[in-house]
Amino acid sequence: MRLIGDASIYLGSSIINKVIPFLLLPLLTKYLSPEEYGALSVYQVLIGFCIPFVGMQIHINITRNFNKYSSEELAIWVGNIFFILIASTCMVTILVFLYVSAGGSNFGVSNNWLIIVPLIGGSTAIHMCYLAVVRSQRRPFAFGLFSISNTALDMAISLCLIVYFGFGWQGRGVGIVGSALFFGLLAVYLLYRQGLCFFRLNRQKVSEALKICLPLIPHALGSAVIYLSDRLFIEQMVGKDAVGIYSISCTFGMIVSMCVESFNNAWSPWFYRSMLAADIAVRKRIVKHTYLYFIAVLVLAVLVSIGSQLVLPLMVSASYHEASQYILLIAIGFACRGMYTIVVPYLIHTGRTNFLGIGTIATALLNLMLNYFMIRANGAIGAAQATLIAFLVQFLITWAYASKVCPMPWLVWRQRNV
């Protein structure tokens, strides 16, 4: 019941957090043409690709170790994680600068915007570390307040610059950068004030954190490829205006992702605590919850698709109405992604994170091939088809491997006294 209660709070805060930009779609689509919205979407894709390299999902170390160490020891962990993030941000910034200096493609955005992408990625990684702490502390209200405030500042800056100063999509970019930097610094301050961040270099902890997280870089990068490459393919093969329309459908489909993320915020701490017990009854309960989640998220995807068909014409201008044809495929794809994310902790619990990188990279390569051939054959809707197939394959192979390395009563319905 505590799990359900926490998940409800996370869901409520996530709804508020996501509904802010969602409700502002009428304004954004009024002041931004499909081509400008497409440029903004491409820039957000580039940020999404950068985050795995800078952040390395290093916040997992906090969730994984929170119940194992004292507050002082945990604070040393957090401080060393920040040392790693500072180093990775600097390294990726240098690489991007060299790429720009060598005349690499700017993907339709200026070089100045490209160079600051790693800084946004580093700030986002710090956000995730702070949120991992408050989630492990089972403080869903603090989690929601921080997340909602970040989004509110982002959108306030963006709308001010777009609507009143006519900055175009760059105004939205300034909002992303400004809010990321402010809340990154705020996260460090809050953790330091609570005594949960000591900047004391410890090579052993740095080594241990990297041992867990470096194998996750291919995993996170592969996930970003599956999540985001569709828009880059559409931009190159169809056009930037098609990216803008497609991105609107992704915004509606992300309602599924929002619910998945909210549940996982409560699920992960509960899962790791429960898996410390060897009691078979507890493990049966975990498996039953997993199956119920699979059913719920698929039903949610269908409901979101039906509701979106009714709401879309009321939310966006006529030039974006074509987005309705993509929503069902994208929503089911996000449901498959949600089922994947709930089986990943089984591998993290057993320390088998190497498979995540291998499996995700293989799926990402499949996704790239599918994107090319399906977009070439079917147009932009081929991207939605490719993403759905890739997410489904990623879920199935990961679940199969997790059932092998983390023995659980998966055939729970065949067992007595369940």
C-alpha cells in the first residue's frame, strides 16, 4: 500500500510536471511553424544523445547503495559522483568543440548551441542524482516540487522569449539551458546543506561507480538512439516540418511514458529493498506486481491513443493535425519501453549490467536499419513503426535474459499458496 501511495504521489507530480508543456502546446504551435518546431525537436534530440555520455546513468549508484551505507559514507559517494560528472562534462565539451572546429554537421542548429549541449547534459545528470536521493528517502513530495519547479521555470523563460520577444525556437532553447543550470546548482546546494554531499576524493568509490556505470553508457546511448533517432531520420529523409508534426504525436504518446516513469520512481526503491529478502513469498509478490504492470501499461497505451484522437484537434493548429496517425504506434511503443524498464532492475540487482549495453546496442542497430527502410518505404509513419518494433524486441530479449540470471517464480500462476 505504501508503494501504491508513493506511486500515486509520483504520478500526480509527474502529471503536473508534464501537463505544463502539454497545455502550452497551443501557444507553441501558434508561434512556431512546423519547421521551427522541428528545429527545436532536433536540438532536444541532440541533448538526449549527449546525456548518456555525460551522465552515464551514474545516479543508479545512489539508488543501489542508499540502504547499504551510513549518511556520511553516502555523502562521500555523492561527492565523488559529482567529481565524475564534472570530468565527463569537460571531456564531452572538448570533444564537441573539436567536432565543431573540424566542420562537422550542425544538424540545422548553430555551433554555439551545439557546444553548450554537454553542459545541459551534466546539469541534467546532477538533477537525477538529487532526485535519486529524495526518491530513496521516500520523499515523493520533495521529488515532485523539485521537478515541477524546474519545468515551470523552463517554460516561463521559454514563453516569455518566444511570445513577447519573438525569439523563435531559440527562446525555448534558452529556457532549457537556464532552468538546467539553475536547478543543477540548486541540487548541489540542497544535498550539501543536508550533509549528503562531501567533496572528498576517494579513488575506490570513483572506480566502483565507474565499474557499474561505464557498461551502462552503451545501454543508455542505445536507448537514446531508439528513442530519438527517428526524428533525425525524418529530418534528413522527409523534412524538418515533418519532424515538427511527428514530435507533436510523440508529446501525446509520452503520456504513457509519464505514467511509466511515475510508477518506476516508486517501484525501484521498493524493488531493491524487497529483493534483499530471500523469502519466496516476497518474490512471488514482486512477480505478480510485474505482470499486473504489463497489463496496465498496455491498456493505458490504447486509452491514451483513443483520447488523443479527440483532444489533438483542440490542442494544436491545423498544420499539426497529421500527427494523429502516429499516436497509437508511438503509445504502444512507449508501453513496450515501460515493460522493459521494469525488468531492468532485475539485472542491476544481480550486477549483470554488461548485458544491458550489448542488448541495447543490438536493438539500436536494428532500429537504425528499420528507420531507414521503413521511412523510405512508408514515409514518416515508418519511424513510428520502427520504434515500436525496436522497443518490443528490446523488452523481450531483456526479460528473457533477466529470467535466466535472476531466478524468480515467473510461473507464479502454476504454483500453490501464491
